[in-house]
Amino acid sequence: MYQYSIFGNSDELGAQFSSFFIRHREQFSKDMVLDEALIHLLYCMQYMSLILSYNEYDELIAAMNYWTVADIDDSTYDPNGQIVRISSALIAPHERSSRVFMHGFRDWSNYIYEQNPSIHTVVFTARADNEYLNRLYPQFATFTKMVDGLHGLERQYKVSLLDLRAFLNRLKPKN
């Protein structure tokens, strides 16, 4: 069960994220092989920030990486960007039916707002063939377009940070 999250981009958090990403890369893409996962990590590690979520036993159960960009249609890191692009969000399979994603996402959205209130938009994608995510995301975000992803077509979504926070902060407390 979700207990808490840690935010940042230290080497230690990066190592934990990398290990978790490699172990659960099929959650990101069922077609992703190890060398693709390593290349993805090398590309993202230089500018990504992380949220790592843990259970009551201090076991890592979910992870997400993201960075800021200046334009919704550009994934190039911009330290002054006012849009957050989420690259990947992974949840351990045994936690999938819990509220880990929503509680961690809530904590993250509040953290982003507190750290940088000028952030106004959050952008993310889901593989077009992922029915679960493509039913979940429209509950709080707007579909914008289809894009070519690493492993096929993806549906891109966007949501204002304020709307996302309003939606997620309605959730019941973690415990």
C-alpha cells in the first residue's frame, strides 16, 4: 500500500529508478528489450526529475520521470519551461489495482506547484493500444493528438496543473 513519495534527481534516486525501470520495463512497453531500456535511461537521465513511491516496508512500488519543456509539441528539456512532460510512469504489477498511481500523482502535482508555481501544463502519453490508461486519462486530461512513440502510436494528453491538482486533491487520504 502506498505510504510516501520522494522527489528529486540525485544519483541515488536515479539508480533506484533505473533498476525499477529495467525490472518493470514491460509496463512501459511490452516490446521493450534490455538494450532499448538502457538507451532510454541514458537519454533521459541527464535532465529528468523523479518521483519514487514506496510502500509501508520501504519497497519501491512506483516511479515516474519528467522534465520541463517550453512548447507542448517539443520534448526538448528547457530549465525555464512552464510545461512538464512526463516521460514514463511505472507501477509494480502487484500494486496495479491500488490507488498508488493516483495518490503518487496527487503528491507529485502538489509538489510541482509548490516548487514552481509558473508551471501551467502537464503533458503525457499512453500507448494507443493501452485500453486501461486511455480510459483513465480522459477523466482528468484532454486528448490532443496521436504521436509516434518508441514502440508505436501513442495518444498524447494535456491538462492544466491547476485542474489536475483540483481533480487529484479530491481523493481520500492515503490511510
